[in-house]
Amino acid sequence: MATVLPKKCPACSSEMHVRVLGCPNCGTEVQGDFLLSKFERLSEEHLNFLLTFIECRGSLKDICASMGISYPTARNRLDALIAAMGFEGEKTAKAHRIAVLEQVKNGALTTDEALVLLQGEDIVNL
């Protein structure tokens, strides 16, 4: 049974690398030091937003309706996703901070979770 690929080390929070790939059919294994792609490093929240974004063909209006969120929240989540994928400029960094604070205000995040996000780390089993 497959499990979700861990993104951060549970001991030190460093980025995880894949060392062995295996074929479930014939048992062949390939060993190396394989980096995770930008998509594989996304948090569940960012990945779900990205999938909704694609499903809605990039229409923030449709994303709002699908996710039951306001337009500013959708915009902030998009900016946070852009930043998480490494396309961060000062404008998206500010939008990310605002989105995190908005989530604290709405009760979606605790202050400890927000602190982790604002320090540039994803939440891992808090």
C-alpha cells in the first residue's frame, strides 16, 4: 500500500530526497539521489488549491464558488502558491503574509502554525 511521500525530515525538517525507486511489478530498483519536484514539495493546501485552479481553468471567480471562499482569499492563496513554487517577489511575499494572517483571523490556523509559515517553512505534523 502506497503512502504519501514525506516532504520534510521528521527529525530536522530538512527537505527530503528520494534515494530508491522500485517497480512493484518486477522488483527492479534504481538507487540515486533524486530531488522532489516543485509540485511534490507543495503542502496539501497548496496542492489542493492548484488542482482547483486547473479544474477551474484559472478563473478565480469559479475557484471562489468551488471552494466557498471570497475573491481576496482566493487571490491571497494564489499568491501564496506562487511563492511556495519559488516564483516569489516582494509583492507575493506580502500577499503570503496577509493570507496567513487572514487564516489566523478566520481560525483556520493557530498562531504557532502561522509563525511556522511566516518563517518560510511548511507545517509538518504540528
